Amino acid sequence: MATLPPIATPRRSFVPLAAALLAGLAAAALALYALHDPAIAVGFAGAGLIAGAVLLGVRRLLRAPDAAEAHIDWSVAHALATAAEDAVAVTDRAGRLICANARYEAMFAGWPTPPNLPIAEPLVSALGTVARTAWRDGEARLDDIHVHGAPVSARVCRAGDESLVWRFIGVQALDLAAQVEGLIDSGTGDRLAAAGIMVVMVTPEGRVRSANRVFRARAMGSAEAAVEGRDFARFLISDSAGLVRFEREGLGGNPLRVLQIPFLDGEDAPMLVALLDEEAVLLPGPAGGPNASAHVRSLIAMLPLAMALVDRDGRFVHMNEAFIRAARINTAAPPLYPGDLVVREDKAVLADAVRRFAGGASQSAETTVRLSDLPEEPVSIAITGTRGLGDAAVLLSLKDSGEETKLKRQIAQATKMQAVGQLAGGVAHDFNNILTAIIGHCDLMLMRHSPGDSDYDDIQQIRANSNRAASLTRQLLAFSRQQTLRPQVLQLPDVISEVSNLLKRLLGETVRLEVKHGRNLGPVRADPGQLEQVVVNLAVNARDAMLSANPHGGGTVTIETQSVPASAVRRMDEDVLPVGDYTSLRIADTGTGIPPDILGKIWEPFFTTKEVGKGTGLGLSTVYGIIKQSGGFIFADNLPGGGAEFTIYLPVHAAAEATVAKTTVTKAKPADLWGSGTVLVVEDEDMVRAIAERALTRQGYTVVTAENGEAALELLDTIERPDLLVSDVVMPIMDGPTMARKVRARYPDLPILFMSGYAEEQLRKSIDLDNVAFLPKPFSVQQLAEATREALPTK
């Protein structure tokens, strides 16, 4: 019994003073009646008052200190609280705890003062409201208070005007856990053990709180072994069929049936688990054959659909291989319940559905859950109730979406790469305009400065860095397949021979280069400069991979060309590679190969395994863009003996020999770049337009400019017919091809020179005009003069 110091009630101390005052008044009345003198009567009254005050003072001085105040007698409240079966506490008007019984202490692990009890915060606020209601109305109650998993009701009543009595009903449920624990440890547990029943009480955290002797013997090997505090789940294992056994007995041990006995409600309540040795119950099957359950399990095992059987307790009894693959189950530690497969948020939904169908629902339902191994990808699971299959009560069917998910990832990756490519192309186009202006101004300045001038070297440095930036934009355009290519019909051995000397210097002395050429190689149509860049990038990557694995040993880079006829492609059975005649280019190394986890990422832009500052991550993405823009295919694989290989397939160009010879002849550049005539320059970028105007004016041309297509058409109405139209392709308001068609309607034979940072092949699809030349950006003053001179008709 807990008690605070009793609350005292002060006794009224004005009685002596009142008695003295009454005595003085009586004496004064008698004096006035006998002597008929008011002065003497007043004196008697004052004397009486003084005597009363003196008596009061003497009494206060003589009174014992412990009798100063009277105590409230709480002994009756103590006796009533002790005799109550419920948890009882008493608080005073100030909210202080006066007394409480032992059940109250056991329930709340001490003597907390209501309503500030160790329960959920919303319930504390609700108890405060109940207390205020009880002070006002005399009584109040609050139900559904869960204390340690047991449901408890609180009843509060006012006792007089000075205290509240708190009574918590339902505390007996808390004692039930202790009673059951005592039964398990006593002779009752031994009698259950004799019947083959293993009983364990488990805490909410999954720790063993108590167990009978047969469980200790089976789980620990000794009936006297201590199991308290151990993880209950660690004593059990399950096989691929979902059968549970003791971990100590192994997979050869007797299967167990695990039953959870309803004990106490609430998540914080302990669990009572019973374990029974599983016995095979044979059910009569058709025509006296094997039981129906065995037939169904055999059928499910053969089906390619992902299916599993669940018993009435919600536990797996069988699952086929397709279900194991689809649910990504670890066969070394298979799950016991379907809820073990899904994320925490979906456990309750799946468990409720399984319980509903196991309880009698015969229809089927489909729900979407998320597997714990793949929480980002929802999967569909069908649930159906079954009858007459022995222990099996529910059939689960899981849709294996592995291939579908893989395809979705590939589509998402392709969409992302397309978006990145469009962004890269747009950035490269705008950057090319800036580089055109920088390179053009450098060329104009170099015309005014001779070698040896103090500014000459600085201008050359600016121009060199601008060319490096232009090379980077070409890589971006190659990745986005918007690069300007100059395709020619050529033979791959000729390209390899051109770049072999450069490769020997790049690979170094420790890396050996081997070149092998096959026979009957068909011609291919590609840009020789870009194809050389492909070979150099792949060879340098092979060198870096070998040197990173063995800095001193070096290795061998093999470049091999081979003819691949359509029959060989058909035998390859490659989905990506269409059947046809190809000429292949294979580049292999003797390194450690490409790790499988990054093999699918090597074509992504800015992905690199090199150290920071030693790679931009654009090398392989540029190679991929060049090959795809050339109509070819490229594959990366690991060699069985170590190392990586890249194989490029370029389609054989079916052209006549005369056409090939004619195509491969390079047109001679004009020696004299000076010219005359009127040139109309249409460009929306002011800096590019200014460079073009100054450069062509220095070459002797009369130059007129316009900032867009509409301005150019208006200008043509005021000037004579120009000799050449130089126009950008992509412009606001009216683009270059639209403007050119309107100009050709007026001047059908007017030569046109388009300039753009986008790929020529891409632009020609939207340009349906003849006698049109193309100049890619960025260009120098020299290149603009050459292109202008070539576009003008010879006079």
C-alpha cells in the first residue's frame, strides 16, 4: 500500500476568544444593571475581552505541536483499496496520489499519478478529460485502454469534495500470463509433455519466456537446459515444401505443426505456441488411389505457373519451383507464411485475404502486393479457397513478371537515353554557334597578326582550345546520333592500316598489337574519320583495362576483320542482328574482362570505371552512336579465357565498282578562294552572322544579311537577285528550308548553302531541294570561304 503524508484539516480556534467575549459582555451587563454606570460596564466588557485573548494565547503556547492540525483518516480507504480485485488509486483535489494498492503497482510498474500513466499519449489526454468529467459530474469512465496487451477499462468517481477514486477493471488478464507461465513450468507442463505436446510462451519480441520439458529436450538436447531469453525462431527450420522441423534435428527430423493459441489481444501481449509432431493423414482418393492432396501437389509441381498451397493456419504446405523463382525465395531459409514474402505495409492485407479464404470463402480474388526483395515493383497474386485437399485450404497463384519487368526496365532505359540524347544534341547545337563565333574571330585576328607577334601565340591557344571544345560537341552529337558524317564506301583493312601507326604509339611498349584480316571482305559505307575514332577508343580502353589489372605485365590487343555472310548470321540466332551480309571488326584484349554487373551500363553516357579526372564516360557512348548512325551493330562480351571483346557488324554496301571508285575520289578543294557576287546570309545568331559577313566580305563578296527567314524574304523584294543564299537551318518564326523553298519559287536556279550544328543526314530528310550544299558548325573562316567558293557556279 502506497501512502503520501496525510492531508490535515485545520480546527477552528476562535472558540476561546468567543467565550471570553461573551463573559465580558455578561459582566458588563450585570454592572450596568447593578450600578447604573455605563463607564464601569464598558470597563467590565474590555476586561473580559482582554482575559479571553490572554487565555487564547496561553492555550496556543501550551498546546502540543503535533496537535496543531487534525489528520484525515485514510485507513478505511487503504483497507478498501487493498481488498479490491481491481487496480485502485486515490488522488486529492491537487492531483496528488494519496494511496494505491499492489495491483496498481504491478499494472504500471510503480506508483505513477493518474492520468500521467505509462500508456499511449492519446489515452493520457483522454484520462485527463475523464478526471475533469468526474470532478464535475461525480463519475466517468474510459474503455479500451491496452496495458501490456490486455484490455482495461478505467472508472473514476468523486469521493466527497476532496478526492477521486481511480479503478482499473480487467487487470486480471495481466495475471493470466503469469498463471500460464506457472502452469507450463509445473506439473501441468509435464502432463502436456507426456501427451507429446510442446508448449512455449514467447514474448512479443520473439524471445522464449517459458517452455515445458519436452520442448527443452527436443530443441536443446536436455530437459533441464535453459531456454529463457533465446530467440524462438532460431530453434526451427523449414524446407522447400514449407515443413517445419527443429534446427537441432535437421531436415531428417520429424515435421512439426506449429499452432498459435489465442491468449491475449494486443501487439504487446505474449504468445502461447504449441508444437505437435506432424502425422500424415491419408484421405481417400479417387478409385482408392493416392489421396487427393498428393495428386494436387504433384500436379502443381509440374505446372509452369507459380502456385503454392497454404493451410488453415495460414502456413505454407507446398510451393512449386515456379513459385520459388517468381517470389525469389531463398530455399535455404524458406518463409513460413505468405506475409513473410511481402513488405511490411502489405503483410496485413495478404494475411487477411488468406484468413478469409481459409475460413470458408470459395470465390477467388486478386490483389497487388510488393515483394520484400523488389519493393519498387508490384506483383499480382491470386487467392482461391480450396476444399478436400487435406491441410491445404488456400491456393496462391503468383504471376511471374520477371521478363516483363526486365522489358519495362529496357524500355525505360531506352526512353531515358533518348531524352538524354535529345538534350545532348540541343546543347551541342547551341554550343556550336558559340564556338563558330570564337573560332571565326580567332581566324580574323590571326590575319592581322603574324608569327612572332606578342598576341599570336595567345590567339592560337584560344583557337586550339576551341577546337578541343568542338571535338567534345562532336562526341555529344555522336552519342545522340546527330553527328555530321561524311560516309564513303571503303574497305575496313584500309582504315586499320591508316590508324595502325597511331595505335602503336598510343598502346605503348608493354602492350602488343596484333592485326588479322579475313578474306573476301565486302565494302562498307561509313565515315573513315569517325571509324578511326571508334578503333582508337576501343583500343585505348583495352590498354587501360589491361594496365589497371597488371601495371607491369602489359598484354595483347587484337584487331581482326572478318566476312560474315547471311548464313552465319542466321546460325547466330541473334534477335538484334538482322539477317544479311556483314563485315565484322573485332577488338579484343587479354585483361580481366568486364564485370557482369556493369556490362549492361557501359554504353550509358558519363558512365566510367576510371578514376576521377581520367575519363569523361563518353568514349563508349560515342562509339555506340557512331556505329548505330552508320547502320551497324556493336556487341560487348567477355572471353572464356579472360579479357573482353567488342564486335562491330557493318552491313556490306551493295554498290557497283564504278560507283565505289567514284565515291571514294575526294573532290579537290579550290585553290583560289577569292570571289565576287552577292551573298545573302540568313542567321538568327548575331555573332555567327557577324563572322560570316566579315569573312565573306574579306574574300571579295558583297554580303547582305537577315536575322530570320521572313526578314530575308522582305529583303529580297528590295535587292537584286543574289548569287548565293547562305542560311541556317533551325531558326525561329521561319526555318531555313521553308524560306529556301519560297526563294526557289522566285529564283529556281539559285544555289543554296545550309549551315547547321545538327547532322546533315537528319536535316536532308526535311530538305527536299536540289543543288543544296551543307556546312557543319563550328566552321573556320577558311572552311566558310571554301564552301562558298564550291557552292557558287563556275563563271
